[in-house]
Amino acid sequence: MHWMANLAELLKRPAMTWWDVLDIAIVSFAVYELLKSIRGTRAAQMAVSVVLIAGLFFGSRYFHLETINWLIRNFVGYVVFAAIVLFQADIRRALVHFGRAPFFRYLERQETTEEVIEELAVAASVLASRRIGAIIAIERQIGLRNYIEGGIPLDAALTSDLLISIFQTGSPLHDGAAIVRGDRIAAAACFLPLTVNPKLSRDLGTRHRAAIGLTEENDALALVVSEETGTISLAIAGELERRLDLDQIRTRLRGLLQRLPRREEQA
């Protein structure tokens, strides 16, 4: 039979090499990312339609349905252009999603980290100049999910303006810490554990003790702005570096953040 001949021909193919495996892996990854990007959008319905049209095309060739085959061959080009126009937003979203794949995120990590450092430093400097108390926790390798879930979730782009707004006295989010994960503000109004270290200076307030308490438990960093003195401190590993200026903040954050591999966002 014809299908048996085709199967025999398929089985006579040369042995698979590592290049074939790589080829299949790349195509599989591309298809997986494409399906993830269109899930829950109008493009998902379009994908189903494309599969049906492709099935009709091959079916018409197999069963010699010439009219259907002619219609599909002559109109499919117009359908492609119509789909590009109608679904341009979904196509743009899919390309952006693909650009956020781990490989590409690794390439842009250093530039993103520089932007994060600058936004944090500027926000701390402005808050200090206005004597607005603040505590900003920065997640590193050990996740801060427990504290994020106890606050008000934001998942907003990290900007100095947003951080400054969060800690304004009239803001409902100012009481507590803002937690930064990657280049996003994950949550605000988060409550952190206070240190019980008896050797700390008595002039340290609740914010400084919370920053120290957090960094005693994990590898996070915490920027603290004092409401009373307008000074900026950095807590790391249970230690407090006090009275930092803008350039010192940039230098310390650059040394502490850029040498870390970028961790994937937790669910």
C-alpha cells in the first residue's frame, strides 16, 4: 500500500545527530513560547482557524477535492494580510513576550540593573532631602514572598517617582516597607521582622530595626531613610551602613546587585 511505502521510506532516514536534536529543541521552544503568548487572546481562536484551514488543504489534496483546494490556495494569501492587520496588537504582544525569554533577559541584565540602581538611589535621595521616612527592601537570591503576600501587591514598574509617592505621609501605603523584585515594585505596606539584637544603638527607630531584622534572616538589602535626621542607611547581613550620600548608594548597590545572577520571578 501507498502509506506503507511512505513509512518504509521514513524509516530509511539517516541516524539523528546532535544538530537534529538542537533543531527540534529550538523549534519546540519557539512553538511553546508562541502558544504561551497567545493563550487567552483572540489570536488563540485565529490559531485554531489556521489549523482547520491547513487540515482542509491537505484533506482536499488527499481526497482530490479540487474546488476546496483552489479556494484555499488563492485566498490564503489575503487571509494572512488580513490577520496581520486585525491582530497586530496580539502579534506585538507575542514578540515582546518572546523578547522576555530567559536568554534575552540575561543579555539585558546589566543594563536593567543600572536602571534599577539609579531609580533606587534617586528615590532615597529625594526622600531624605524631604525628611520622609521610608524603607525599601530589595530581594536578591532568597525570595521575600512571605513578606510580599503580607503587604499590598503592586507588581509595578520600578520608578523613583512611584517610590516617592508610596512613602508620602498621606499615602495609604506609606506605613511599612516597599519590596523590590528585579525591576518591579512587588508590593508596598509590607511589615518586616524586627531585630532582637541587644547591642544595637538605642537611637535606631523601628524602620532601622526592621531593615536589620530582615537582612539577618536572608540575603536581601534594605534602604532606610530616617524621618528625624534625613539620613540614608543600607542594611545588609544584619549590619547597618549609615549616613550614605547619593554616590555611595550607587556604588554600594552596584557592587551588591550586579554581580548576582538574575533570578527568575517566583509565582
